[in-house]
Amino acid sequence: MKTENPQSFAGKTALITGAGRGIGRAIAQLLGQRGAAVLLQDIDGAAIEQSVAEFGKEGIHARGFVSDVSDVDATLHTIGEALASVDILVNNAGISGQEAEFSGIDVANFDRMMNIHVRGAFFLTQRIVPYMAARHHGRIINMASNRGMVGYHRSSHYCAAKAALLGLTKAWAREFAPHGILVNAVAPGVVFTEMNTWNGMDPLHEEASWNLLKRWAEPVEIAYLVAHLASDEAAFITGQVISPNGGDPIVGI
Ligand SMILES: NC(=O)c1ccc[n+]([C@@H]2O[C@H](COP(=O)([O-])OP(=O)(O)OC[C@H]3O[C@@H](n4cnc5c(N)ncnc54)[C@H](O)[C@@H]3O)[C@@H](O)[C@H]2O)c1
């Protein structure tokens, strides 16, 4: 066992997709505060620019990359040689299902959902894993959702995309373990980000009443779990789905 601070990421590089705002930004900030060099990827150039500038003032070593994660070639090209340095990959970029009724989900909506959550994560991971394997060390954390485990009565394409990430997590955990790479999924309940406030939904209303703590999570509460999974303290955890959901629902045995 190492004796130095296991929560320090000094000397490590983390790539977080969808890091311009919300949960991804909170993860990048926390890992950066704990010493990681952070690579922030997002489709929103202004958000990336602002986050990188703000993190710089905190003394965090941050770089930004602007691309659509579902555009595999563009994303790999944009991040370029920095891909080789990634020790911690957080596949976080995502869009909400915007409470879509089943009958209203068209082919374009469906493909976009799958392409961002599944194709984007798949091919970015595929490119980075050989570098991690060469160092015999890596951490991959897939941002799934409570809804990918228990379903939801609207947004079935979102639930399907998140369930696909759980399948990838388990398959990759098996496939990459011999190379020293641990793979886990974080499946949050409802979190206080723009993903949930886009339609004016009140954080104290509806979904908050479904969990035992009667509130939404703050993004940093999800980041704390990601930081744990990325740390040396989580060296025996792989292939798992951990759901910070305030007890909504309590699943499994
Ligand atoms: N907020 C929640 O309640 C909640 C719950 C469970 C899971 N999640 C998941 O957590 C992740 C982050 O969600 P959030 O709540 O922070 O949402 P958010 O909308 O606040 O942030 C998502 C970020 O992803 C970026 N993004 C969207 N499409 C992209 C693309 N094609 N390429 C690159 N970046 C893209 C956005 O620009 C944004 O910065 C998502 O995968 C989401 O599905 C969120």
C-alpha cells in the first residue's frame, strides 16, 4: 500500500468530456484542485474558455478542447497528442431526453442520443486504452444514470443510451483488467444542473420528492464519487455501478 495522500492526483492527467458546465465541470475542478492536470472537452467553446480561465486563476493546470464528442474523428484530432497522457478518462458528455414521449422520438433524436453517449464514449476510450495499457495503469469512469438502471416513463432513448454505458462498463472492466485499467460507472439520480433546469423545473418539486433525502444533488457531490473511483483508494473496485441518488431507489441485494 502506498503511504502518500491517496486523494492526490499530482502527476496524473484527467480527460473529462462535457466539462464546460454541470457535473463534468465539477469533476474537472475537483480533480484539478487535487493536483491533476485536467483536459476539458466540450461542444460549447465559450463554456470551455470560461472554465479553463477560471481554473487557471485557482492554479489548476487546465487545457480545453472543443468538439462534438459524437464526431469521433474531429474529437480525436482536436485532442491530438494529449490523448497519450490520459491516466483518468471520464466519459461524461451527455444530453437529456427532454422528457420525450415514446411516439415523439424520431430517428434523428434516437441517433443523436446514441451517438453522443455511446459512440462518443466508445471510440474515445478505444483510442486511449492502449496508452493506459502501456503504463499498466488507468481509470475509466462512465457517467451513466439512475434512469439507465430503473427506466423512466419518458425519454426511453436516454434510458437505453445510459444502459448501454453500463454494458460497456462491465465488458471493459473484464477486458482491461489484465492491463491495470479499472472501469466503473457512476449513475446519479437527479442533479442540480442545466440539464434539469432547462424547462424551469423546480428542484424542490416532483423528482426531489422521489428520493429519501428530498433534494437534488449538487454537481460536486457526484464529483466526490468520481474522484474516489479515480484515486488509489479505489484500487479494488472495477466493473461496478455506483448510484449517488439520495436513496431513489435502493436497488440490488
Ligand atoms: N443532471 C442530472 O440529473 C443527471 C443525472 C444522471 C446522469 N447525468 C449525466 O451526467 C452527465 C452530465 O450532465 P449534466 O447534468 O452536467 O448536464 P449539463 O447539460 O449541465 O452538461 C452537459 C455538458 O455536456 C456538453 N455536451 C453536450 N453534448 C455534447 C457533445 N455532443 N459533445 C461534447 N460535449 C457535449 C454540454 O455542452 C454541457 O457542457 C450527462 O451524461 C448526463 O446524462 C445527469
